[in-house]
Amino acid sequence: MKRRCARASAALLLAALACAGCAPSRIGWGVVLWSADDGALKTGSVVAVRSESALAQTFTVDAPSGRLVTPDWRVELFSSEKAAQRFAAAYAPFVGMFGRARFAGVVICQKPDATSTWVYRLRDSQIVKLIALVPGDAEVNGVAGHWYDVLTGDGSRGFCFDADLKLSGGGAAATPSLSPLDELMSAVYRPAYFADMAASGRYDLAKFSDSYGLFPDPSAKRITIVKPDGTLSFSYTAVTASIGNEFSFVGSSLVLAVTGQGRLRARYTDPSGKSYDEEYVSMSSEEVNELIGKERARRQELYDALLQRGRLESDYFGSIELKADMTFRWRGYSRLVPDVVPADAEGSGSVELGLYLDDSLKTEFDGAVTFRFAAPGGAVPVSFLYSFADGGVKLTYLPPGASGDNVVTSVPATPLNIFFRAESQGTAWRSRS
């Protein structure tokens, strides 16, 4: 009898284990923060989360129509259904609420504090999803308001001050179309080097221009890419989406993948069959033109420091007359021909201050200047380091190729130094920085 009971217990245990093995696995419960398609997965709903892909950064969840794979930032994960239900109840008043940036550069902070680390800068009119209101009043730069926990359309999360946002929500009429594709198509993107130049403060204005970028035109179903070396236009008939916020533009070779932090990757093939895989960063015309304006003002300040010295005179290398419109006339430079100045140079041209000094040179030199000599075959650049001293200006010749990426990092091993007397000193010479 005991043996039969033992056999029965073992059979029941095996059946229970088998049943447990047949039951679908689940890693937790989630609340949908911002659905890409409310018809397939409703914002604010509680869903079972079946699995996670750390590599693809996705969750597989139970949707009304079956299993669905979604980017993990769209779902807040909880270990229990009860915890998810509590969060969903608190989130319910915010399900239909959004914010739109009042201007370019609105910051999202790591904490609800204006002094905390910035995690994101919004484009002008960029939309964010409101997740929660931080309790308590706040004040930023003398303005009273509140902080919101917010989510961007590419998955960045942080806190934004409400005075910087235009809030909307509460009903379908007040809720704008906010899919990741809409976010992508409403922005202007620039080659990634724009962000690199802005971060370093070193600009090549021949490449840093409002005319360059990736420009979506959804009304014409066309996306245009303009770069310094040419323009490509991609016309399409439809857009298809895949996992990871990647969009293919049907009828063209273009594929755009939103990678987060206002960045995307563009993959395409040009008419010759050459393939490209490029990174772009969101940057509005206002931001680009503001940075260009500041850089031009910096260069003008440097030029004014040269200009105030009047005509520059040398016993052996002639005289240089600088003019207010950033042009020059150089007479008597025959000793520099042809090693420095080409033989066909016309002795006049424009002045540029687009070269930057490496920090190691800033104690010895005040800057670098380029004289673009007019010539029959086109302007020829001749560059020098310069320093103000002894009542004049010392020029140190920079051979072609001495400034990689517009940055001068060293002085030639056997430098050619030319000293010019300043005919008019004007104000005190500018100190080195």
C-alpha cells in the first residue's frame, strides 16, 4: 500500500513539473509608457513581459493580438503584477499628456534639479511624453514651476522643467501624432561631425553650414542629403518599420535607424553603386546659425587685433596692408617666391583665421593666419603662425599639410620666421590665451 502511494505521489509530482514546464515563461510585468501603435499595444496598459534581449534592447510582451517585440524603453518593467498595477494607476492621468519644447536647446536633466547633469537637449518643438509630476514646487532662474519625469521619442529619460514645455493632453484631439517616424520626419539632421565641432569649439566653416544635412520632406515623400561633396535625393512611395526604430523608404535604397540621443544612422547607395553608412545628429537651423555667428565673431576679434597694428613692414619681405573687409595687399615679397608664395600669385587676396592652435603652442603664439593669394588657377592659401612682440608681428611659416583637421600641433623643425614692424600700434597688443 505504501509503495502504491509513493508511486502515485511521484506520478503527481512529475505531472506537476511537466505542467510547469509547459506553462509560458515570464520575466515580469510591464506598463506601456509610450506605444508606437496604440492599436497593437495601448499606452498605459499592463502587459506580461515574456523575455528580454539585452543585445537588441527589446522586450517580448503579450499584446491583444499575440506576442509583440517592442523597444525596452517603451515599457516600465516590474517584478510583480501588483507593482505594475500600482504604477499604471499613478500613470493613468498622464497617459494622454505630452510636452513640446518651446525652443531649441531645452534640457532634460538627470535629476529634477537645474544643476544636475544634462542627459538630452531637445530640438525646437520636439515632443516628449510626460510620465509623472515631481511633487513640490520648483524655481529655475527666478521662474516658478514644476518638474516632470519625461521620455523622448528615441528613448532618453530624465526630468524637464515645465516652463520650457508647451503641455497638451487629456483627450485624443489634444494628443499630437507622436510615433518615432513622426519624430524622425519632423527634424533636421546634420553630419555627425557637426556635433564634434560644436563640442571642441573648432569649426571648419566650409563644412559647417546650414545648407548641409539630412532633410526630410514627408509632404513630397522625399528625403534629401546635402554634403560638401554633393547632393542626393531619395523619393519614396511608403515607409516600412522594423524592430529597433529602423525605417526603410520603399522605392529607394535609404534606410534610417534612430539610435537615440537625437542621432540616427543613414544607410544608402548612390547612383554609382557606392554604399554609405553614416551617422547624423539632430541640430536645428537656429542652433547651427548661432554657432556660426559666434565663430565668426571670434575670428573677427582675432582679425581686429591684427588690423589695429596698421601696415606691417619688413626690410626683406615687403609690406602687408590689412583692410577692414578682411582682404590684404602684400608688396615686395619676392624673396618668398616660389618656396612660400607661388610665382603666379597676384599679391592680394583674402585673410582667414580658421586654423586653431594646439594648447602646447598657445604660450608661444597668439594665433594662425592664412593669406589666400589670388592666382589665375584659383586662390592659393599660405599660412603662418603669428605672435605679437617687440612692437610688431612675427610670422612663422606653416608648410602645406602642417595643420591636420585645422589644428596646428607643432612648429616646423627649421622654421622660417619673418618679423614685421607695426606702422601704427593702436591699442595695447592682445595678450596670449
